[in-house]
Amino acid sequence: MSKADDIFIANCRDIIEHGTSTEGQEVRPHWPDGTPAYTIKKFGVCNRYDLREEFPAITLRRTGLKSCMDEVLWIYQRKSNNIHDLKPHIWDEWADETGSIGKAYGYQVGVKTDYAQGAFDQMDKVLWDLTHTPYSRRIMTNLYQVSDLPAMHLYPCAYNAIYNVTQEEGKDRPTLNMLLVQRSQDMLAASNWNVCQYAILLMMVAQVVGMEAGELVHMVADMHIYDRHIPIVKELIERPTYPAPKVSLNPDVRDFYDFTTDDLIVEDYEHGPQVKDIPIAI
């Protein structure tokens, strides 16, 4: 069993057994047939994954790691808000006729700000700071720009990635850690997807700044299971589990903007059958 399986199963059981329900309340999400999409939820969940121990992919079912990476590249490398620049179809429901999801995700990363060192967008500033002032406590990206929320087709869920460097005794290289803040987490549709996404992002950034990828700490304000997902989740968490896969990057890549999904190496990923036709609340 991977440690990510342990965490996922524990979170799901805690929600099912001890969570609170939104049934009967006024909620924004709805099912394609127009029915309100209620949840059972837990508030304020914090999970920790140490990438030095293993990669945090669940094995209860397969997480599409190259698709996870493609979305990371879409947001932080391509800095795009158009679904035509993204291979997975996860944002199709929120795109307009041009493919845009509004001033969200990659759009926010690409906005430049003037600093004393020059004009940087959010990702370039992270890379500059980690190279020049790695022990700063101000290294982060934030996709939740309040003034642009009305122009976003969906408010960002995982929105704040905070980078923190530690120099551990006896280590040749500093360790790069990340704190990911998420306002809302759909456990069945996106939980491990988000974890794997930001684990890959942490690995990419660590590699190009000459550091070791360390801990990913994932903080979620509202961790929930939708009403129509509960039977699926109950079946999922009773499945057999397997050791975590081995995941690495092409070591020859030294520029963040040179990474492609071909540079993600996934080995020994044994997993349960995929869950098909998951209903998605919109």
C-alpha cells in the first residue's frame, strides 16, 4: 500500500463517518440534470507527503500522471487559460466558445508585476527567488486574484503554492518543500489528481534550481464527497492496494520551460481498475 492510499482512505472514511452534510442548503454546484449537488464534508484537513520517501500516487485506481503533468505545464509553463492548449478535457464544461475559462489559472500566473529586480510573472519570480534568495519566506504563487474573480468561469480550487527551502544537516543540496492551499476538494474526481500535480511541479522546480524535492503539505478548507459519489467511494476504499510507483524526471532538463510530459518517467505502477463515467458536478 502506498502512503497516499493510507491518507486517501483515512480522509474518505472520516468524511463518510464524521462529516457534515449540505443537503437541504442552498448550494451552487448542480448535476447535469439540474439537481442540486450536495456533499458531506470535513473542514480544515492537512495532509503531508514526503517525496523523498515515495511518490504520492494512489494505487486503488490509476491516476493519469502524464495528464496531471500536462495540466501543470498548462498553468505554470504555458500560462494558458484556453482548453485548446490542454490535452485532458477536465475544463471543457467551463470553457466558452473560444475555449477560454476566463481570467483564471494560467492567465493569473502570466500577469507581470514590476519588482526592483525587473518585471516578472508569478512563475518566473518563483524561479528567480529560489535561485537568488532561496531562504526568503515570500516565495509563492497565488491564483486567487479577487478583482478578477468575476471574469473567471470557475474560481480556482488549488490556488496558493508556497515554496520553502531548508538546509538539512549532512545534506549536500538544500531541500525544497511546498505548502499547497486549496479552498475546495472533490475527493473522488480530483483529490489525488491535485496531489500528484503539485508533487510533479515541486519535483520540476527543485530539479531546475538544484535542490532536492522534499515535503508537499496539502491544506484543504472544504474536503468533500458529493452525494452521488458516496457509493463509488465506499467501493473504492475497500479495494486492494499496491506499493507506490517510482516516478522521476529526465535528469537532463535544467530549464523549467524545457519540460514536456515525455520527461516524466513512471515505473512499476500497479493499480486497481479505473472508475469510469464519474458524474461531475458543475
